[in-house]
Amino acid sequence: MSFDFALIATSLPKILQGLGLTLNLLVVSTLLGLLLAVGILLMRLSQHAWLVWPAKAYIYFFRGTPLLVQLFIIYYGLPQFGLLRHSFLWPLLREPYWCSVIALALNTAAYVSEILRGGVLGVDKGLIEAGKALGLTKFQRASRITTPLAVRLALPAYSNEIVSMLKSTALASTVTLMEMTGVARTIVADTFAPYEIFIAATIIYLVLVWFIQTAFTLIEGYANRHVRKG
Amino acid sequence: MTGIVDLEQVNKFYGDYHALRNVDLSVAKGEKVVVCGPSGSGKSTMIRCINRLEEHDSGRIVVDGKELTDDESKIESVRREVGMVFQAFNLFPHMTVLQNLTLAPRLVHKKPRGEAEEAAMKYLTRVRIHDQANKYPSQLSGGQQQRVAIARALCMNPEVMLFDEPTSALDPEMISEVLDVMTDLAREGMTMICVTHEMGFARSVADRIVFMDNGEIIETSTPADFFAAPKTERARTFLGQILAH
Ligand SMILES: Nc1ncnc2c1ncn2[C@@H]1O[C@H](COP(=O)(O)OP(=O)(O)O)[C@@H](O)[C@H]1O
Ligand SMILES: [Mg+2]
């Protein structure tokens, strides 16, 4: 069997037709996941056991099971419930796109809330006390001191999570979505050349990861400008 | 007992540990009190109770007529009148010096930015550091950071200033620049409660020295009496150790 470099070149533009959907899945589920993560974080950090407990259970469930299984449960499992088929959610749960977005968002929310919690716990207690001593309210301390510093601490881990999310979007191909991996799989079915086609896909993923990492390096550099000596 | 800060029979526990035992202290307006005593004797715990960074378990703490209880709004109003300087400076690292100084006046006193910055520059000049206004804390020396922290507290126009070992984290050559600023502040009539082992400063600035051991105030004297003839054996031992350095 010979390796066909030309096939890589010709399949690249075809696979790129799935780029829009890949990025769409990434951006939409990352943003929804972030919103959800903040809510779970607030519950997790609360003083009330009845808020902490469900947050812990949520995090345990979504970090403790494979994303692919979560996606299948949403895509194949939920429609079994008659109740859901008659609910306002049904138009969403019927769509492979929304099933994928929901699975990705629910999953990343669990990780991101823990990443953010790590940031919050890393904020120097002395700074919070300084805020108290200056008479800042709880909300002012949270918004001006804890949040900006926690976000800075969480950035490196958060950039890893975005990279991880990019790779996870490939799972959407298992529920018929034609994002990049989905496109690659159809080309493979036509050409019987999995090697070349998936290498072409690999190249595109690596380029995307490079962009994500570079963007975060710049963001971290800006956010940590106060750390530089000079 | 009607000073600007009054502690009456204050007790504080950390779990089973009795950290403050029946502490009585009344500080008059304009008075400068130096608190000293061995490590772990409860000095920090006592002054942190005055602005409710720690909650006392029994007794009364009244600051400028306001008793500290669970009432959040009273706690906030006491904190607005009481400035605090910490051993570890605790400047907000993500803000410039000027932003550190204007944050609370703008948020708490609702001062417009221009006015807050003008006041901030005035205090930075007083602590002799106005040329560093746009730097970040990490770009300053320890002594400079502590002077910024003092200026930050002063920007709130406090009635009382609390200092918790403000020079203990500093390299020796920076101690005097911070003590000089504190001495100026004392001369201007600020009410000060200061935990420190800088006995030279205590001698020249304090109206009273409070000696603590094991969660108790066991001696209160003028500096002259305290240094010349400590009343208790424990204070004598402590002074012997401190002055031996
Ligand atoms: N948050 C805390 N939890 C438990 N014990 C504490 C806490 N803070 C202080 N202590 C204990 O209380 C005692 C007094 O501490 P502190 O007021 O910091 O002493 P000092 O400032 O005189 O060195 C010490 O024995 C210390 O270990
Ligand atoms: Mg202490």
C-alpha cells in the first residue's frame, strides 16, 4: 500500500468544509458551559449544604463518565421519555446539533467550575481581609478582588480545557454531524484511504490548537502584566 | 470606658483554644497604644477583633459608639472608620498603586475618580512615594509597598489606625522608612493601636504600652515605666529577649 500525499492535499479543502461547524460547536458550547460553570461554582462555594451537594453530584457525574456516553444518553436516551417529547425542549433534543452542544456544554461546565474553584481558592486570604478592612462589601470584594485574581490563576488550566473541547467536538460526528471529523469519515467511506484523510484532519486540528494556545499566551501575558518586574 | 475603641471583658476561642481572656482595653481619641508580647500571645487576634476580621465570643467591643455584633451594616461602618496595615502589606497585585488607593474611596465613599486620585496623590506625597503612583506593587520594594499600604488606609480618612507588625516582613534597611511615616502620623494626632516589637518606636511614640501573654493583657504602662521597671516577670523576660537583639 502506498502513501498518497496528493490525497492529503486534495482532502484538506473538503475537510475544511466542516471547519465552520467545528468552530460553531466549540464556541457555542464553551460559552454556554462557562455560564453554567459559574452557576455551579457559586453553588459549590456556598455555605449551604443543600446547594453544595447538588453541585458536587453534578461535577462527579459529568467528570466521572465518558463524554461519548453522555452524548448518547442525550441523543438516544432522552427521546425515550414521552414527557420530553411533548415538552418545549423537544425541538432542541430532536436536533443532533443541539444534542451535541448540550452534551459538550454540560460536560465542560463540570470541569470549568472546578478550574475556577481552584482559582478562587488560590486567591491570597490576606487580600480579601484587606478588602474587608477597607470597608468593601461582600459583592465589591468578590467583583474587584476575588474574581479578577481567580480568573488570572485559572487561565492556564482554562486554555487546556478549550483545547480539550476542540477535540471533543469530533464526537459530534457520531450523531451524524458533519463537522470536520464527520466530513473526514465520509471521505474515508468514499476513498477507502483512512490514513491520508485522518492525517489531513490531524493537521487542521493542530493548526487550530496552535491558534488557541497562542491566543491564551497573549491573554495571559496581558492579564499578568502586573507580575513583571521593571 | 468611653474611648474611641473600647474592649470590655472580651473572650475569643479558636475551637477549644482560649485565644483572648477577659481583655479590657480603652483607647482614647488621639492616643497611641503599642501592643507587645511573645508570639502567639493573642496580639493579632485582639486587634483583628476591633475591625471584625475575627469575631469575639463574649464581651463587648465598641468603636466610636458602634458596638460590633453580627449586624453587617454596623461592621461595614466600623471598618470605614478603622484603617488597618498588615504585616504582609496585602496590596492588590492586579492594580497599580493609584488604583489600590482609589478603590475603596470610589466604591465605599462614592468619590468621583478625579477627586479620589487627587486625595491619593496627597497621601502618596505624605508617605514620600508619589513618583510610583502608576507602578504595580510587585515593582516596589517591601518598604515602599508598606508605605503604599499605609497611604491606602489613610485615603479612607480613618479615625483609628491598626497596625499588625507592619515592619516584621521588611528587610532591616527598610524598617526605618516605614517607622518614620508612622511617627509622622502619630505626631499629626492619629489614634493608633500598633502591634510591634520595635521598641525604639514604642519609646518615642507610644502613650501606653500594653503587654500581652497567653491571651491576656497582663501589664499596661507608660513606655518610661515599662522599659525602666516592668511590673511582671513575664514582661521582664520578654524585654530581655527583645533587647538582646
Ligand atoms: N485562625 C486560627 N485558628 C486557630 N488558631 C488560631 C487562629 N489564629 C490564631 N490562632 C492561635 O491563637 C493564638 C494567638 O494568635 P495570634 O493572635 O496570631 O498571636 P500573636 O499575634 O500574638 O502572635 C496562637 O496560639 C495561634 O496559634
Ligand atoms: Mg501576630
